[in-house]
Amino acid sequence: MQNFNYLEPGSLWEAVGILEGLEGKAFPLAGGTDLVRTFKRIGFREHGVINLKKIPELSGVKFDGQVMSIGALSTVSELLANSEVDEHFPVLAQAARALGTPQIRNLATIGGNLCTSSPASDLAPALLAYQAKIIITGPNGEREVAVNEFFKGPGQNVLDRGEILTRIDLNLPVPGTIGAFLKHGVRKSHEIALVNTAVLIIPVRGSDKIAVARIALGAVGPTPFRAWQAEEQLAGAEGGLPQFEEAAKIAQELASPIDDVRASADYRKHMAGVLVKRALFQAWGGKV
Ligand SMILES: Cc1cc2nc3c(=O)[nH]c(=O)nc-3n(C[C@H](O)[C@H](O)[C@H](O)COP(=O)(O)OP(=O)(O)OC[C@H]3O[C@@H](n4cnc5c(N)ncnc54)[C@H](O)[C@@H]3O)c2cc1C
């Protein structure tokens, strides 16, 4: 076991001060499911660990009837145990259910999932579809970033030195919003996505038309992303398989996946289209 600095601040400002002071040589620790693997790769030596778990502001899920505020340290299991998440943000609950194993879900936090900034994050597409706001606290105070502006590349995001992701805010969706999350991997469970997607549809009340569609994809680009052009194709259109196929083709074209040992880029791109079509159809009330 290598020596390393371990600090346990009791407040957000203390943590920000320590992080800033250690000038990029310290990592915040949440659940540790990604950080431990990072340390195995780069080594512990000369790095500090700042345990965030004693900071009260980072914990808990609050819902005031309009906005759900999810503390960065909320674990995936906590999200799943919260009936208001399931009731008002079911696509986030579906994504949480698809993440890892029970053991991982008990440790993994929503803040850690976003800060790792893996293109294959399971929570990111759902948060993109719900247009989440990311609240960040740093040496210059608090700032808010739309989730679609948070990711900058594989493992990269907008967090500056000394900044901590504090919470995620979600506005209550328009009544009648429907949606689905789908994930495709090499195995059926305990699997990092080859492609995942979250879709939300706001139907025009009393008709078969779509007012608004949101389509987010993961694992098929350097960051999780919104398929804006596919969404535009559906806005104002009738809901149905031909329209969903058309939108899925556009989403597929926007995908720019990599080749690796798990799957070829061509296969991932193809499956991006398949998954988007299935998710839209499933959300609309079909089965596939
Ligand atoms: C076996 C296994 C299976 C997995 N399966 C999946 C899966 O199916 N889907 C999926 O999406 N992910 C999966 N993961 C990845 C991982 O579990 C998630 O990304 C997890 O949500 C990370 O959260 P954490 O609390 O463990 O983060 P940590 O490991 O504690 O931190 C991750 C990174 O974020 C930084 N950080 C953490 N919190 C903050 C904060 N509040 N502010 C600033 N920086 C912060 C840390 O310094 C570190 O760099 C898996 C991991 C393992 C080991």
C-alpha cells in the first residue's frame, strides 16, 4: 500500500479551499468506484484524497413540487429507493436501474458518475433528456451549467481547479411527458454500454402529434449528447413507427463511436439507430 494524503473536510468551503490549495494534486472522493481504478492506473503517491462524505450540503434528495435537487453524493441506490424520482423522473430511475450491480449502485454517486465524464455514463443521457442543471461550487462561489455544456470529452468536463459538483437540479416535466431509457451491451446486465439512449416525448394534448421530443445518446461519441436534429424532425410530427424510424436514422448519423475490443464502430452506430427507434416506440406505448 502506498502512502497518500487523506483529508476529511466537514464543510463545502473547507473542501474547496483544500482542493484549490493542493493545486490539482488532490481528488475528491465520493463512492470511489471510479477513483480507486484511477489510482490503480496513475498511482496514489503524491496525490491526495479529499473525502466528501462528511459534507452535509452534498447529501440528500429534495423535491419542492417543481424542482428536484439531487445532492452530488446521492448514491444510485438512493435514487432508486426514492419514490418521487420514480414517479416524476422515471427515465432517470430506469437509467439508475441499468447501472452496474447492486454493490456498485450502493457506492456509486450521481456526482461521481458525471465527474468521471465517461462517454458511456448511464445517468448522463437521462439527465440530458431532463435538461438537468449542474450546480458547481468553487473558489469564486457557485455557478450553474446546463448538463449539455458540462462534458468536454472522454474524462473531461468544465470543472475548474478547486471546483466541486454540489447538486443536480431537475425541473418537473410537463404533465403527460412520456419516455424510455434503453441500454445495449455485450452482456444483458453488469455491463458498460456499447450504446445507451434516453428519450422523452411531450405529446400534443388530445392528439397523436408530438409537441417536443428529446433524444440523448451515450457511448457513441466523445461525450454523451443530444441528437438535436432528430428531435427537430419529430417536433410537430405525428407519433408512429415511420416517424420514429426517420428520427432514428438522423440520430444514427450523428453518432461517431470508436472501434474497440468490445464492438466495432459500425456496429455501435447501427445499434444507436436501433435503440433510438425502439426507445421512441416504447415511450409512445408500442412494445418492440
Ligand atoms: C464494476 C463496475 C461497474 C460499473 N458499471 C457502470 C455502469 O453500468 N454504468 C455507469 O454509468 N457506470 C458504471 N460504473 C462506473 C461508476 O460506478 C460510476 O461512474 C459512478 O457513478 C462513479 O461515482 P463514485 O461516487 O464512485 O465516484 P468516485 O469514484 O468517487 O469519483 C469519480 C471521479 O469524480 C470525481 N468526483 C466525484 N464526486 C465529485 C464531486 N462531487 N465534485 C467533483 N469531483 C467529483 C472524483 O475525484 C473522481 O475523479 C461501473 C464501475 C465499476 C467499478
